[in-house]
Amino acid sequence: MRWEVVAWATLAVVLFAAEALAPGAFMLWMGFAAAAVFLAVWAFDGFSVLMQVVLFVVLSFVSIQIYRTWFRQRGRQSDQPLLNRRAEQLVGRVVLLDQPIVNGSGRAKVDDAFWVVAGPDLPAGSPVRVVAVDGMTLKVQEA
């Protein structure tokens, strides 16, 4: 077995393993390029080392551009777009004020957590509807 064939096969496996350990899709596409160079070197004898490296660089660039053009921009749409956006899940919900809203700021208990709320001045215990979210502050209006 020629050393170039073994070297490119090893590089492809190492790049695939690196992608598995630290996913990000970058090493995967370079692994595809290394695998293509491995197949070319295995199938055709006579590639110089410089030509192999140039082929790897060109194929890496092309494969990464294909990834960026075709796959990265076509992200899957989630069936639960608010899954990790807890505050935004509360929009439309009616809650009771735990502390009064004074000078535009107060506090409400939602389930097992207390949230800072902003809205018109209201006494404690008033029902309010969450109408928007600003960071971790719930914007409310009288329900």
C-alpha cells in the first residue's frame, strides 16, 4: 500500500472523528474532500504531493461553499419555534401581579417563577395580560 493512500484515508477518518467530537459541519466537509483525494490517489497513480495538497484545498473550499450555499441556509423549520424562548411563550397569558406596578415596574408570579413586569401602575393582585417581551421583562396591560 502506498503511503499517500494511507495518509489521505487517515486524514479523512480523523476529520470525520473531529466532526463527531465537536460538531459544526466544518470538518465534515473537509473530511469529504480528504476522502475524495484518497479515492483519486488510490485510483490513479502519479499524483505529486503538491498536486494532492492543491486538490485537497480546492475540494475543501468547494465542499464548504456547497455546504454554506445549499445546506446551511435551508435550516429546518421547528414545529415548536418558541421551545427555548420561555418569556415569549407567555405572550397572551393572563397572570396576577405579585407586587404592584409602581412607576411602570412590578412583579408577577407565573407558574413557579417571578417575572419583572412593565406596564401601567396597578395594585398587587390585579390580573394583567402579557402583550410583549423585552429581554426578561414582560410587557403587560390590564386584563
